[in-house]
Amino acid sequence: MSHVDRVFEGSIPEIYDEYLVPLIFEQYADDLAQRTAPAVAYCQGTPLRNELEALDPGGLDEATTHASNAIASYFGDGPVAGRIRAFVITAR
């Protein structure tokens, strides 16, 4: 075994982030983005955001996750296409 084979140089977390994370999770990124995009649009890109933040200043991400789950439950897990018309969500 050569000296090069026995010596590791570098940061394991950096190598993990650079090589393994994309290898493991890249296949899920597009699917996740397509399923969460409508929820982000409803909760974070509209006047509803002000209402959500007024109800719970730290709850925007939780409300977005809940909206994403509700949209997937109602419409399915496939890609979402079309225009945003109206969707009423009650956050508590």
C-alpha cells in the first residue's frame, strides 16, 4: 500500500456536503420543489404571509409545511401546473 492510500487529508463534512449530499438527495430535490412551490406561493408570497406572521411570528415555515401537506393530500403528490386562483387555508 502506498503512502497516498494511507493518508486522508481534507474535511469529511465538506466532502460529504460536496459529493454525497447531491448523490443521495438530488433525485428528490425536483420532486420536493414541485410539491412545495404552491405552498410557498400561497404562504410566503402573498398578503397571507402578513396574517400568518401576525398569528405566530415564528410559524411561517410550519404553516407552509402544513399547506404543502394539505395541497398534496387534496390534489396528490404529482407536479402542480396551472394558475393560482383561490385556496383558503385556516392556520391555527
